[in-house]
Amino acid sequence: MTERVGWEETAEEAYDSAPCGLLSTSANGTIVKVNQTLLDWLGLSGEAVVGRLRFTDLLTVGGKLYHETHFAPLLRMQGEVSGVAFELKREHAPRMPVLVSAVVRYDDHGNPVLHRITIFDAQIRRAYEEELLRERQAADLARGQAEADRSRLQDALAVLQQSLLPATIPVMPGVATAAYYHTASPDELGGDFYDVFHIDGHRWGFFLGDVCGKGPAAAAVTSVARYTLRAAAMHNPAAALGTLNAVLYERFAGGDLRYCTAVFGTLWSDLATGRVAIRFASGGHPPPLLIRADGSCEYLLSPDGTLIGILPTSQFPQTDVTLDPGDMLLLYTDGLTEARVNDQRDFYGPEALHKLASQYAGTSPDALVEALSDVLAGFGPRLADDTALLALGATGLPHNGL
Amino acid sequence: MDILRRNNVVVTGNPEGRAVVLAHGFGCDQNMWRLTVPALVPEYRVVLFDYVGSGRSDPSAFDESRYSSLGGYADDVVEVCDALDLDDAVFVGHSVSAMIGVLAARKAPERIGALVLVAPSPCYIDDGAYHGGFSVDDIDELLSSLESNYLGWSAAMAPVIMGTPDRPELGEELTNSFCATDPAMARVFARTTFLSDSRADLATVRVPTLILESAEDVIAPRQVGAYVQAAVDGSTLVTLDSTGHCPHLSAPEATNEAITEFLVKLR
């Protein structure tokens, strides 16, 4: 159908002046017809092309190889190919990036007789694509660098983290211990801490705490807390926490308020009776869980002290407890009791801990901590906070763990 | 590992007949043999497969170091023959697969009893008096041609091309999928194909060998066909009246006739 628009469009002129290159080849590739647009691009005359050149003669060597290994087989198999990138060789002009599509014309017996090929100028598009490729290569490079940086950072953090925890827990006559530490992310320093150390004679100190926040600022507080508590261990537990309170308040109260919760205790092992006498104080920390060998369990809800480091002076009441052989005392951070057990945001909670601990009554700190770490591992990615556990048990024997 | 799954092995034809293994070259996949298979199925047990990194092979099996030498591809062939327990098979290899077949026949002489080399070239790069047809720069240009056509490839297409058992309808409809490959894998295959020099291996062939060449082939010109024939003892060279590097697609009747004639003579 045609419509008069003040200019008579003919099929011939539409073919010759089409805004793309058009050519037809015989089945063996010899060019049998070509339009003026393509001849202009090539800088060649019709006589030099028709019957004399093949389509592949217009391509670069790399393009010829690609034509033979991809384009020609696809055209034979599918009867058409679309959007393949080539470069045209030209007389007196630089190579021209093009996109090529082709269809096969078959005779009545289904034998291919012609290939009709359309060639689009892709100079601008190719420049853009090259830019994209370059950017992708640059992005790949940057990603590789970022991954390397992250892994270096994680290594550094792991070393720092280790420096904030005891390398080993000392062997105490008549006392068995087990500890567990989990950081929520390898990209962050944890804010939980614990330690067990010798004071004098048969006296030992231990503490477990939780600095508010995570990361380097929290780690700095952890470091201060750890060394302050160790240095203050000669005093009684209440005085040790009081010292830590004063140090944190003095250092951080001005601007960036930093505080922590902690349980600090001393223990004395009586080798004659197998009993372990413990005196501890707590500053705003979840109550330790006492697990008797007979299966009874109780949270030691002593009059609780305030958070450590928010007030200039604070009181930290002390509690005394004696472990008989087979009894255990569990210290933990809220990473355990506030772990999400499901996607409904329910906490693991003190009741569940109480129930599980009573099942492990009369076993060993190792068995208890292992059971709890299994519980935590079961929470998988929901375990969003740092967690520290420290269990102490009276063995009734002069050697640890026997 | 399931070799038959890894190499997308398809077995068809006459189960009682002699095994004929059809091996595709660089660029596409086993679909290249679609016009050859019908001529062989009445008499022969036909084995088709895709090299790892091509067609619908298992992309997770790709190993750059293994497939950086033709020996790695020959190991694929031997493993496929072992998995099917083939005995005295005829190996038909197109393009680079011709040389892969030569290596495989040496590795597993009990498996491969005859060779058909379609448009073979033991070395694509000119070397002194040897005329391979290309310079190293030409091969670099091919690699950049591949690069510019990678834009037709996207990660979203990958599962479609590599085969999606749960959505088989996707695979068949995708245009150009027979020759689409993960760019990184195609690059390795291209380098291995076009930068290898297997001229010395031709003298090791000890089995009946048919060489098929196109009268006009940019990738494997006539001089190369003559070179291969002279180097393989007792081989037969047939020049097909065809144009291009894929006579099995562009001149299927003549190609099939030459292959079946050779197979009949082997009996």
C-alpha cells in the first residue's frame, strides 16, 4: 500500500538509500547484490563488489574466523542470525564496527539459494560498549582489591580479638573450666570479654562482661576493662568493679559515653574438702546460673549493681556462693539469652537456659559449654550478637577435668 | 563424576552397529552434526557430545588448566569412550577436533580404530615454509571478535544455554544458543585451538584415516589439507566441492557420502 506524500518512494530507492547496508550473497557467499549505502561505507563501486567479492572479504581476519566458526554454522542451522558484531574493512577509511543480521532464502526443495544480510553502523554503540567493557574490567579489578582488603582487615581483627581474650585458661586445682566465644561478624571486633587468672596461693580471679556496642571503640573499652580488672584483682570484687567504674567514667564520660556490664569474682579452692568458695559482684550483668550436682538450678539474683562507667561512683554488692564437688557456675552474656530462636523474634531466654543447664547438672563445664554452643550454632544467621560463656565447676579432685 | 552428563553425551542410531563418535570443533556444539546424523543412524551407533565449556556440557566441570591444552580435550574424548565402553570406534572430528582425535587415538588405541578428519589443521599459524594461513596478530583479532560478541552473552542467559533440566522449553527457542558459550571458557578454547601446534603428532597416527577438506576454506586452506595427508601414513584426502569451514553443513550430501564410503571400506 502506498500513500502520496509529495514524493514518490520506490522500492529501488528505498533499498539503495536505506539507513543500513544491505547485501545478498549466493549460498557460497559470493555477493550478488549490494546497496549504495554499503558501497559508500566501503568506498567501493558496485562493479568492484558484485560477483567479485564474498561477504567474508569485507571482514577483518578475526571477523572471518568468527564468521566461519560461529556465524556461518548458525545461519545454516537456524536459517537466520541476528546482531553479530563484526568490523568492516574499508578503502581509505578506518575499520567500521557493525552489527550484522542475516536470513536464508530457500528454493522450493528447501535448499539455500541466497543469504540476505543487513548491516547496521555500530560505531557509536561499539564505543559505548567498549566503555562498558572497560568499566566492567575496572569494576572486576576493584572488587578483587576490595576482597583482598577485607580479608586483610579480617585477619587483623582476628589477631586483635585474640589479644582481648586469654590464650589459655590456667589450670586450677579442684576447678574445671570451659569457655566459648563467638563474634557475630568477622568484620567487627566483638564487645564481649572474659578472663581467668591466678591471684595468689589458691586464689583465682575471673570475670566476664559485655561492652555496649561493637567495633574498634568497643574494643578499646574491652581492652581497658580487661587490664583494669586484672590490676584491681588484689582487692575484693566490689572494689575491682568500683575501680573499673571510675576508670571508664573518667575516660569516656566527657563525650562518647562508653559503659559495660560485668561479673567479677574470686574463687578459693579448698583441696581438703573439694569445695570451691566464690565471691562475686555484678555490674548490671545477667545473673550467673548456679547448677547443683543434684539437678537443682538457680539464677543468683543478688542485689544488682549499676552499669559500669555511667555514674561517677557506684556500689556493686557482693554475693558468696560455695560449689560442692559436681556443682557448676555459668557466666554468660546476653548474646545467649537474647538470641533469636525463630523468625518471630522470640528470645532463647533464661527459662530455656535454666532447663538445658539442669539437664547437664553433674556433668562437666566442658559438656555444658559444648551443649550451649551447639544450641547457638543451631540459630545460624539469626545469631546477631556476640556471645561469651564461662563455666566453672568444682571437681572434688586436685586436678582439673579429672 | 558422571561423564555422560558432564559432556552432554547423546547416543543414537543402531545399537548393534560400529560406534561412530562425532566431535564438534571450536565455536558451536554437537548440533553441528545435525545433517550428518541421519546418514549414519541406520547402520551405526552414533555418539554425540559437547566438550566441557561448549554447548550443554556441565560448566562446573570447566578447569582452565586442563582445557588449555588439546590433551585436556582428548582426555574428555577418552573418558567418554571409556564411559560407553566403546571398542574400535570411528572418531569423526571437525576442525580442532580432528587433532584432538589424533591425540585421543594415541591415548586409547583400543577405543579408537579409525579417524575421519574434517577440515583439519595441525597448526593455524604460519611457520617458515609451513603455511597455516594466520599470523599471531590474526588470532588476537579473533579473540577481540569474541570479546565484542560477548555482549550477546549475559549471566541471565547462562542457565538457558547450559541446559535447564527444570525448564527445558527455554533452551530450544533461544536464537544463537548453539554457538553461545560462557565468554571466559570460549576464550580458553579459542586460544588452545588456534595457538596449538600439533604437526608432530600427525606422524603418530596408526589407524585408517580419511581427510575431508573444503575446496575453499579460510581456516584450513588446501595447502594444509595436503600437508596433513602427506604426514599421516596411508591416509586418503577427499576435496569436497564446498565453500567454508563446515562442509558437513554447507555440503552435507557430499560429506556424508565420503564418510559412509570410508566406513564401508573399513569393514
